[in-house]
Amino acid sequence: MNVEKWYKGDDLQEIIQMIRETICDDDCSPYSEKQREAWAAGFLDTQGLCERLKKSSTWVVRENGRVIGLGSLYKDVVDLLYVHKYSRRRGVASLLLHKLMEEAVQQRRCLLTTEASFPAVPFFESHGFAAVAEQTKVVRGISIKNVQMCKEWHNEDDPRVKNSIKN
């Protein structure tokens, strides 16, 4: 398993397939099939997703040459964090989130936010995020609930930030 910065679009179809399969996976999902289909349909716009990923700090995890995870940070937002359904519970999401948090520290950010699906809330809580509010979003005419979450820290406590401020 290796993590790498994402720069190119030649694996975009593979990324889209991984995200859509992850969303549509119905194993213990609190979301209905209609909700999952509406959510996954948002990733059919290849050009839009490519632009979204290019505007973000985006990382992928590969295993045996295949993308098994993706994480992106846009300003102070963990915008996307997906792990292939067959690669869960192996530390992939933690690896990606740590990369995104490192990027945030390098950018001198001291707050990260995200909109987490209900199944992802315990994961984010285990990494120091706190639930702020439950919200309902309308996606392609379908109501989908998720949880706004945030994590705060003090950058002056991080030696990498102290050193970069001195220089």
C-alpha cells in the first residue's frame, strides 16, 4: 500500500468507479438505495470532478497498482475521503486523513471541517473531530442527512510551523 499525491487525470475513471462502488455499497448503510444513487450520481461529471480534485490537495492510496482510497483537502475542508469497500478497516482512511492534516498544518490552518456520512462519524471522532450539527442536503431532489464536523488545533504547538515562521 502506498500513498501518493494525485496530479493526473488518467486514473479518473478508476477513481470514479471506486467512489461510486463505495457509496452504493449497501452493507449496513443507513441510507436508502435512492439516497445512495442520488449521492453517487454526483460523481458522473468526470470533468467537474477532475477540476474539483485539481483545485484541492488530493492524495490516493494504491495497492497492486489499483486505487483503493482517495482524500482531498480544499482550503480547510476535508472535501472527499473514500476507501474502496474491499479495503476498509486496514488503515487506508487514517493514512489519507493524516496526509490531509499534514497539508493543513503546512498551510498554517488550525481548523478542519467536513460533512460526514453517518457511518463515517465514528471514524472522524476517533481522529479528534467533533460533531457540530446534523444537516439535511437535497441532492438531485433527494434529501440526505449528514453531520457537519470540525477539528481545531493550535499551529504554534507544531514544531514544523514554529520553524517555518522563524525562516
